Amino acid sequence: MSRPRESIWQSLAVVFVTLGLIVAFIVWAILAGPATQIVIVRFVVITLVIFLTILFLRYFALLWFAYLGHAERNMLGMRELRELPPVSILVPAYNEGLVLERALTSLMQVEYPEYEVLVVDDGSSDDTLEIAARWEGQRGSGTFRVITKPNGGKASALNAGIAHSRHPLIMCMDADSYLEPRTLLHAARHFSDPAVGGVAGNVKVENRDRLITRLQALEYIEGLNMPRRAQGFVAAVNIVPGPVGLFRREALEEIGGYDMDTFAEDADLTLKIMAAGWRVEYEDQAIAWSEAPVTWRDLTQQRYRWTRGILQALRKRKGIFLRPFPDFPLWISTVQLGFEALVWPAMNVLAHLFFAIVAILFGAGEFILYWIILLTLLDLVAALVTVSMEEESLGLVPLALIYRFVFILFLDVVKMFATMEELFGLSMGWGKLQRLNEAAT
């Protein structure tokens, strides 16, 4: 049996076992006596209160610190660098011929005194290398270069780019993304602080012509950038995203670059930088536009990889969970990353499932209705605040009405199964999302 097919059967086994446990619980609840059913209902009410308490604390803590970071930036501004150091921009590319031209065009338009663009062809079988080769040479303020290597994965390509780059600051971006012209100017200012080793940029969804991509646009603003903005307030960002991250060369060389033993090289590298004593900050004006998955299958594949990669990065550092000191920012970032990747999805899925079963079996629908209304209002407030801070389209806010109970619930189911597969050690390939380059058509 081939490995991909074996992996599919293993995944289906996990699904069927989970469904079997759910059916067994429903049958047991139906056959249980009135006394047991009363205990179940009381347990549900207590669980609901605990769940809502954690949810409110989580949301308001993130909103509060995100607002503080936003206010601090607007009121105090950033210290300016007297001289902007030259930057090496690394673009790892594997079969990205359809989107690479757009990414390189955006880099030619970057507003920065001196930079180089280094395209790393990771053994592509399409026309990626040919397209990149046509860009070699001086273009505006940037010098474009190309190297090629046998296929070894994104982390391997980035390490090759670091080894061939020339400048003290290194920007890593994805070949399916493109940068706003002033991204480098905004991100580089953070390095006026010699303790800063990395800066996370602001990733936005470009293709918004489908419901699924518009929901992802809201998720990036509310679900990804809001926590990153809050973490940036205490200089403890736990993931520098792949589409836009700027690093100090000294920090990358100190930690030995990217490891190749996880599916989430960006999360793994960020934790390595923090563990080495460097600060990691967030810059909301360092913007990269990225193409989001356009099918539920591709979205599932992407989030499976993200979740399993994050869990792999956390497993490598499991000792940190028991050592909050002396590096408290690293500890809190690691705990928060583990909570968001492991604990919160399971809590959310099981709470929805448990409450739905109880509502059907025991007539507790009124409690569930109040719960749904309360969470929907909370999501609307969070969407309005975060969309306003991002100066994004208010047309995304109404999507909050279905955001939690459709989109986030779907993603959390995916994350929960990915977690179980990672715990059981089931195999999984990287896979590659289909590129459509819809914005260019």
C-alpha cells in the first residue's frame, strides 16, 4: 500500500473511532435514568459557564493588548534608524511559475535605498527557474539574483538563501505573495533596538471573490493579526509568518537557520530566536498580500499542515512549559501557542458538540440559543474593532455572523483531527496548494 493511501486510511480510522465514541455517548445518555440525565444537564451548565469565562478572558485580553499596541504605535511612533541597512529578500520557490512574476514585480517597486532579491529555485519542474532567470540584474534600487538547488523543502531553500545572501537584514517571503512598497521601510525601523532579532509583518488575503476567501480575510485580521498585535505589545510574537518576516542576520546565524524537522518552519524558527534571547516584534504596516486557498479541501490541507507543524515545534520545546522563568516572554508565548493550537480547538469543538447533543436530548435549547447569540455579538464586536484598527473594509464585519459557527468550527475540527494524528504519529506529506493567480486574471 502506498504511503499517501495508508495515511488516508489511518486518518479515516481516527474519524470513525471519534464518531463511534460520540454515538456511544448519545446512546448511553438516552438509556440513562432521569437522575443521570439531570446530572448531565447540570454538568453542561457548569461547563458552559467555564467555557464562556475562558472565551471572554481570551477575547478581551487579546483585544486589550492589541489596542494598547495600536495606541502605543500611533501616539509614540517608532524610533527612526539613522541609516537604513541593506536588506536581502529571500524568495524560496518550488513550482511557482504561475505567481512568481507578480511577486518579483512587487519587489522591483519596493521603496528602500539598497536591497537584493535572491530567488531560490528548489528544484522546480515547471518554468519557475526560467522566469526567475529573466529578472536577474539591477532593477531600480534592487539587485536580482537566482540560485537553484535540488528539491529539499522550503526550510532547505531558505537556508540556502541565507548562505548566499549578502546583507545584515534578511527578509523572507513566499513566492505567492507580494509586498506593499513601504513594507521594508516600516519593518526595518524596529532594528533600531539592538535586542530585536525579528519582525513579523501583516499578512492580508488578496483574493476575496468567494465566501471562503472572504472568511479567511476576516480570520487573518481577527484571528491571526489580532493575537500577533497583542503579542507585539510585549515583544513576544510567537510566529513570524512566512509571507513577510524580517530578521537580523546575526540572530539567524546564531541559531543555525531553519530546522527541517517540522511542517511549520516559521513557528519553529521564531521560537528558536526567542529562546536565544532575541525580541520578536510586530509591524502592522509591513504588509504582504497572499493568495488564500479557494476550496475547502485546500484549506483543510493547509490547516492540517499548520497545526501539525506547530505541535511538532512545541514538542521540541516541551520543557519550556514547566519553566516560566527566567524567560517569561518565551514561556507565555509558548503556552499561548500551545493553547491556540491544541487546547482551544478541542474545547470549542467538544463544547459545540456536547451542547448540541444535550439540547436535542434534554430540551436545553434555550441555554444554547443564548450561548449562540452571546458569542455572535462578541464576534461582531471583535470584528468591528480589529477591522477598524487594520483600516480594512467594513464589508467584512457582517461575516462575523457565520464566522464562529461555520468557519471557525470547521477549522477547529480540522485542527482537532490533525492533533490526534500527530499524537498517534500518523504520516502526512507536505502537499502543495493549487495556485490560481486569480488576482492577475
